[in-house]
Amino acid sequence: MKKTLCSCGKLKTGKSSVCRQCMVANYAEHNDKFRHGHNGASGKSRTYTSWDMMRQRCNNPKYTQYRDYGGRGIKVCDRWSVFSNFLEDMGDRPEGMTLDRKDTNGDYTKDNCKWSTKAEQVRNTRRNVWIERNGERMILSDWAKRIGVNPVTLGQRYRAGLWP
């Protein structure tokens, strides 16, 4: 096989116009998935997985949770169609946290998203019932805990108009 020099001065082989190192550098420069290092041979990072699942929920009608996201009109901002932009805005996903929207009816944007613990995410769902009493606003389960009542019992009282 004929060996010649690449423009960088390294040996290249075969029909390639550049050496392997220059080929990798050129690929990285023009390929977002490669450049950020979160979707390599060792698998997808937690951050990349969060970004990918966010896009699936909003853009893929065949995805199991699509109806609760894209089906309700929840969108991913245009900037986040590129992973490196998402990474720049959100940073690496911290251990034990997942992507959460501050407003559950809002889109996935830099201003509406944060990394949250599972406990924080459970409190930030459409299923939660928010109750305001004496100027204080909490979810029903927190009120039940505070007043020493079973959450199911308090929910029944609330729906019947007997509380607060």
C-alpha cells in the first residue's frame, strides 16, 4: 500500500486524502454528536440521554409518553435541537437528578428547565392538587402531613368542598 504524507506532515495510507488524526479532527469539527463527547463508543452520557428523551417525548408520536408532552403541545426550543447548545445552557446532568420543567405546561427552554431530584419532580406534576389556606400554598399531601390526616381522606374532603 502506498504511503504518502498528509498536509499536517503525518503519514497517510491508501486512498485517503488526510491522515487518521486529521480525519477525526475534521469529523469532530463538523459533527455535533462527536464533538461534545457525550455519545461515544462507551455509550451515551446521562446528560445526552436526558436531552434525547426530552426530544422523544416532544417530537416522536410513537414514543410512549408523547401524548403527555408533544401531544399536549409541549415543544423543545429550536436552540436545543442541537445537543451542544443544550449542554451549554444546562451543563452536565448532576448525579441523582433529571431534567425538570418549572412550569409543567411550558416548553423545554433554558428559562423553564432545571436539574431536579426525584422528590422535586414528584411535587411538580399536573396530578398534584395545590391548596391555598391562610395565605400559604402547598400540595394536598403536604397539607395532610401538616394537619395529621391521611392524604386520601383530605383529598375526599377537599373534593367534597369540606376543606379548607
